[in-house]
Amino acid sequence: MSNLKLAVEVVRAHNLMPKDGQGSSNAFVELHFDGQKFRTTIKEKDLDPFWNETFYFNVSNPTDLHNLTLEAHVYSMNKNSNSKSSLGKVRITGTSFVPYSDAVVFNYPLEKGSIFSRARGELGLKVYVTDDPYIKSSAPLPEMPSSSSHMSLHSSYDELPSQKVEESISDVVTNGKKGSRRTFYNLSSSNNQRQQPPPAAPSHQPIQYGGDEMRPEPQAPQVVRMYAGPSSQPTDFTLRETSPILGGGQVVGGRVRRSEKQSSIYDLVEPMQFLFVRVVKAHGLPSKDVTGSLDPYVEVKLGNYKGVTKHFEKTQNPEWNTVFTFAKDRMQSSVLEVVVKDKDMMKDDFVGLVRFDLHEIPMRVPPDSPLAPQWYRLEDKKGEKQKGELMLAVWMGTQADEAFSDAWHSDAASPVDSSGPSTHIRSKVYHSPRLWYVRVNVIEAQDLVVAEKNRFPNVHVKAQIGNQILKTKPVQSQTMNVLWNEDLMFVAAEPFDDHLIISVEDRIGPNKDEVLGKTFIPLATVERRADDRVVHSRWFNLQKPSATDIEEPKKDKFASRVHLRVCLDGGYHVLDESTHYSSDLRPTAKQLWKPPIGILELGILNADALTPMKTRNGRGTSDTFCVAKYGQKWVRTRTITDSLNPKYNEQYTWEVFDPATVLTVGVFDNGQIGERGSNGHRDTKIGKVRIRISTLETDRVYTHSYPLLVLHPSGVKKMGELHLAIRFSCTSMVNMMSLYSRPLLPKMHYKMPLSMVQLDMLRRQAVNIVAARLSRAEPPLRKEVIEYMTDADSHLWSMRRSKANFFRLMSVFNGLLAVWKWFGEVCMWKNPITTVLVQVLFVMLICFPELILPTLFLYMFLIGLWNYRYRPKYPPHMNTRLSCADAVHPDELDEEFDVFPTSRSPDLVRMRYDRLRSVAGRIQTVVGDIASQGERIQALLSWRDPRATVIFMAFCIVAAIVLYAVPFQLLIVMAGLYVMRHPRFRHKLPPAPLNFFRRLPARTDSML
């Protein structure tokens, strides 16, 4: 019997037709092939559902495979009538079936299911044939479940609490077979299933379903799990190691197998061949207008791709100096045409052209010198020479060519408007502005003049730099001299174009202030310091309140003045990203920088199976680019337009100054290309990856495909995969090892520490400054990109994140709890041999106390040596189970994505407030219990309970006599043996010391 099977992976759908009367659909897919029929799970209220489910069809006659047809019908389930409505279908003929190695996720446009139905959107499928004997065909499709079972399953997602939902799912889906189901990857279903998925699954078959039953799969290669036990997550969300062939050779197990070809400097990306065309200038072009003028531009054509230079008005000797690139794998012609045209109102006139045969174009490999451009005589359409020359340079090269970054790219050409090169699609390297903390010490003000003489002024100082405004405390003074001595902290960026504006104001009424005087201080003139030395203070004369211009105040004989100490603090590191994911820890002052300890190299290879982010010509597509941030250096790849499987193959390098830093790589959809969508022209996030440098081994190449996981209001979704190659090379192992003994932040953070409130406020201001600067570059890094890359919203409240942090805290104490549990079993003589051995070891250590610490450290060394063989060999990645993203309630997600301040209804806000009060009440109880235990210890000698204090004092005097008379080691041995005594000599009641402690008074009696 043949083992040939047809595998169909139902990945996702996009832009489906709403059918439930509420603007949404409850979508599922039915697959028909060779008399077999399978069905996916139902995704409720989602027009862009994700399934990631794989089905296997038996092929009855392999020789007749090309005559068979696969049909995928998309339906919407109606809850009330238990009926289904067609959303469209896809038909794939057998001639399109390919082996697994050639299969990719393809978005098929949905056709009408019937004559009277309507359809729109796309269905993402991955279809391939396989003859793997270990793969079993999917189970036959059962009948549609009845309304009582099927509808209760799906309605329970939104109506029941998480615990009840879990019970409902267990009862309805598994029908008593809890071992036969797999974890759903959509939020609404994974919310209710907490069991661990199977040990491993093939990388090309993330899930196998047979109808509604989910079966385990055979074990398969190299699926990396970053967390064990309760932190494990679905296989489709895990890291996947790859072995690509890069510029330096094939990567196998982190090591590069060198190829015979000469490796290039771009050895972490796949070599891509490009045709480069440099259009330099033209000379002696013929005029085409009656007036004798010419408005020339050049059109570079290769098959269906066309690049156009800008046009110059009324010149016959233009200079463009523009570079065009055409990807070799997309070339559809063997002839390159460079056409010179005359820009006209009605129709552009033909001036001349130059043709090149692609087989005759030379190859250039850096570090060869750039190819010198040459003059080419223009020809007419018949190939005859005519007036005019064009200077060109044409060569074949790779992305390592220095002209690549500034070139117009055919794979990044906008299909919407290709009339000219766009700066929004080019790759670019950015550098964040150097940020400084500005410390303004407001000391005092003298000789203030107020309008009303019959009252005491209530004066405060307002300081402003750009959009940052801070105020001192208001002080009411009986004289015209006021003392504050307060520090105000700001963030400023080089070059210092802003001024520090100091205003002394008098509070004359509620929300009404009167300006008593102003002074303007240019930041460029402020003194800088790199340590905690005292900066000299200065007196500044206040200008009249009516003065609005930044000008030098007149030297009057009498003027109000303010005493300030202003400096630029360069000894701090200005935090512009979350402290947990910081990519740079150096101080602002360059004289404090240490030499780099290594080099970080990143190869952004490609993305795969991306989710369509926009609709164009009736089908879903994306125009994606990647952004990587490490330290002050940001990089942006070129935008690959109209592709869900873009290939970037761009390599970048950073200097590493501290291993305790994080590299962040994000994928975005370019909102500047195409029509304006629902988000306007904002760049839409697709996902990001974080890689901590300290988790990387030196000189090892990490090639992994990272799942792009994003939390949406409807749940966690996999938006695709990002393929990266990373290598960390250490230049000084001694310096790197010594860093582990140094403070994480610069010294000023410890000598003159800032409060958490100050750091949080300053970080938000720093992010705004960086976003404002980089958004003005070409192409711009927009504000939404900067905020997403720097986790600007990580400080906002999230019930999901709070639960995740609580579970993390519990996992930290699991080791101590396990030791305590083991010791309890020893004391209860659960294993008599173990208890006797522990007692013998205890007596030996007490008799020879000098062996305690050596034994402890030797034991920890042996544990580390034992764990070396199980060490993680892959960088950690985002974990949905650890983040509590797979078990979060929909209302908690809605609360997390709510704006600040809230935009929800008062009833919903009241419900969430009550829930928060309930959680805070439990925390309040735990904190109160801990405080009570400490107060009982204080009550031992405070005579709050006189009898208890007398008993404790008597115990102390007896203990002093016994400890003096009896050897200490003997007492310790007797106490230890007493604690580990046999259960036959134990009582079930609590011991007397514990009873005594619990009876001690606490201050709870004094609480209102």
C-alpha cells in the first residue's frame, strides 16, 4: 500500500465576509479531497482567524494525483440556528501539489461558494505531498455537533470564568479523553487548556487534527523549548533552529562549514545577486520641443520592472547620479533597456536608449574598486546611432556592494506608484541623539515684586525645556525673599537648540498664577560635569513678565533675581528604554566610556508566512521592513513591497560594551505605501524579537526562525516567522569577565540616585525626544515604531502581566519550597535510610564546622558541573505560557488595550474597579499578616504582654546558663536530632514555642 499523503496546513484567513449580523463571523474550514472530508475548529467573532491546523489525506491512486482536486470551503457557523453560511471556497488542482521542500504558505483568494453567495478575502494554505511512513492520515470527519454540545463549547469562551471554561472544555471537547487532545493556539481555546503539549512535533506539521479530535504526532527534529514544565508552550510558538547556506558557508549546529568559494564580509546572510545600474549624467541630448528646450529623465526597464529618475527642466546636460538594482531571481528578461525621455504635459517624448545583454555584464565583488562609468551613444528604436550620450555603469553584484543601501530596489518598488524612487523604502542606519540629564537646583529668589501689597505671596518656580515642565513646591513667604532648594530633572539632546526657561510665579487663586519674572538660559552655555562635584551657583536677573523674546536682560539698578545651580549631568546613563531590555548602559560623557568588549553581528535573512496587513487589488498583502536597535544605533532594512515571504538578507554590526544588554529586532508594515488604511499612514507592528547578549556563546552562529508573537485584543497570534543569523565575537575575554564585578549602571546612579518616579518620568521624555528626532530622518522612523521597540507602555497596568509576575515570583521560591518539603519528608522518616544518612552527615558537619562552607560550595560546583550537559544552547524567546497570554480572560485583554484615561463605559469601569479591589484586598491581607509576625517579635521584650515578656526573660536566663555550661556543638546536635526524630515520638499538636509565639500580641488591635 502506498504511503503517499497530501498534507494541508490551514494557517489563517484574511478579510472574511461578516455573516453573524454583528460585523463578524464564526469561521471554520472544510477540506474535501479524494472522497475524504476534514474540518477545522471554529474561530469565533474573528474576520482574520488563525488555525495553524494540519490534516493528512490518503492518496488512493498516486498515479492519478494530478487529476484530483482539493477544495477548501470556508463557512461561518450560526449559533442560533446551528447552520453554516458560505464565506467562499478555494480549488487547487493536483498539478499544483509540490513536495514539502518546495511548499510555502500561499494566500488563495476566496471564490463564491455558490451562485447566490458572496465572497471576499483570502485563505492561507500550505499544501504538499509526503510519503513519510510515520505520518498517519487524519481521523474521519464526524457529524456536526449538536447545538447542546457544540454551541455550549463556543459560547463558554466569553461567558464563563476561566476555571469554569476549563471544565467545560474538558467535558465537551475531549468526551473523557483528556490525553487525546492538543492545545489550541488561538486565545479563545487555549485560554481554557493548561495541560502540557506533547514532547515534540515535526517542524513542518505543527498540529494534526482529525475532525474535532486532536491526536499526538511522531517525534521530529530540533524543536527548541525555551522553558520546561509549566512554562512550556505550543510547538508552533517555539524557536526553530535552521541550517541555511550563508555567505561564509552552511551553518550546522552553530558552526560554519566553510565553502570552497571565497567568503565575503557579509557572511551571515544568503548571497543575493543584483543587477546594478548607475545612471550618472547625459551630454548633448537633442531637443524635442518646438521651443528647443528639453526636460529629460531616464527610465531603466528590465522586464516588468521599471525605475525612473527625477526629471530636470530645460537642460540638455543633466546629472542624476542615481543607482538602480534588480534582483536576479526576479529577472524576467535578458535585455536591459535604459531609455531617455522628455517630460511633457500630454505624452512623454522618446529621446534615445541604450541596450545591454545581461550575459555580457561584468561581475563585481568587493573589495574590488567601483566600476568606472562609461559614455554610451544613444540609439533610436531601430538601433541606429543618434545625437546624445549617456554615462552609465552596469554590473552584477551582491548586497555587499557599497551602492546597495542608497539604490532604488526592484523588490522594494511600490506597485502603487512607481513613477519615481521613494525614500520611504530604502535601508538606512540611524544614530540616536546623545541625551543628557539637566539638573536645575532652584535655591532661592530675592526682591520679588508682587502686584498686591496687602497679602503674602505664595510663590513657586516653573522650569521648562521644550515640552517638559516642572514646578517646585509653593512657598508662602512674609518677605519678598523665598527659599526652596529643590532639584528639578530634565532630559535634553544634542545639539542643544532649546533654552531653559525659568519663571517665578505667584499663586493668586485656584489654577490662576501671576508671573513675577522670567529668565532664559541657553543649554549650550550650561556647565557640564561627569561626576558628583559641586557646580557653582549663579544669580539670574528676572525679566519683566511681558518679555516673550529670548534676549539678554537689561542691567537695571534694581531687579528681582533667582539663585540657581544648573548643570548637565554626564555621569548618568539616560534610560530611553525599559531597564529590563536596555541595550546600552554607558554614561553620557564620552570620557567615561570603556573600550568595547566584542562585536555583535546580525544577519536579517527573511520573514515567512506573514499575516496580511492590508488589502490591495482584492487580496491581502504586506509591505514590510525590519528595524533593529542596539545601543545608540538603529538600522532599518529596505521595504519589500507586496510580499508575505520577504527576503532581506542584510547584515549589520554593533560594538558591544556590556554583555547584560539586549538586541531588539522588530518587523513592521510600511504605512506610507498604498492607500490610507484604518490606521492612517501609521506603520503597523507585526512582531519583535529580543536577544540578550549574555545568553550567546562567543563565536557561535545562531540561525533560528523566531515566531512573531503579538498580543491582540482577541488574543495572542502568531504573525509569521523571522529568520535571523547572530554572532557575538569577543575581543577581550578578560575585560568581559571583569564587567561581571562592576556596577550595572554608571557610578552617578549610586552616588546621587534618582527616585523611581523620576526615572519613569525621564524615560518617557527621553523616548519622546528620540522619536521626534528619528521621525524627521529620511526615511523616517516613526513614533509608533520607536515606542514599540523601546516598550514605552510597559509601565501601564495589566492584570495579565501582574499574574505573570506573581507566577514568576512563585517559581523563584519553588526551589526553596522543594528543599523544605524534602526536609519535612526526612523529618517524618518517609525513607528511613535517607533520614539516617542525613543525621550522620549533620553530626559530622557539627563536629567539624570548618567543613560546612567548603561542603556547601563544593556541592554547588558539582550541581553546576552536572547542569552543564543540559545547558540551554539557544537564546531565550518570548513565551506565551510564562506571559499568561494563553490563559488570559478576554475582559483582561480589553482592559490592557484600553487607552489612558479609559474610554470604556462607567459600568465596565466599575466592574474592573471592584475586581481590582478584590485583588488588592488579598494583597492587603498578606501584607498585614507579615507585619503581624514582625510585631510579635517586637512584643517579646516590649512588655505589651507582661506575662509573655516574663516567660521569655526566664527562658533567656535559663538558655544563657545552659549555653554556657553545655558545649555548643552538643546542643546543636541534640536540637537537630530532636527536629528529625521519628514520628512515633511526635505529636499532632503544634509545639510549645510556636504556640507561645502565636499568642503574642500584634498591633492589629489598634487598627481602625
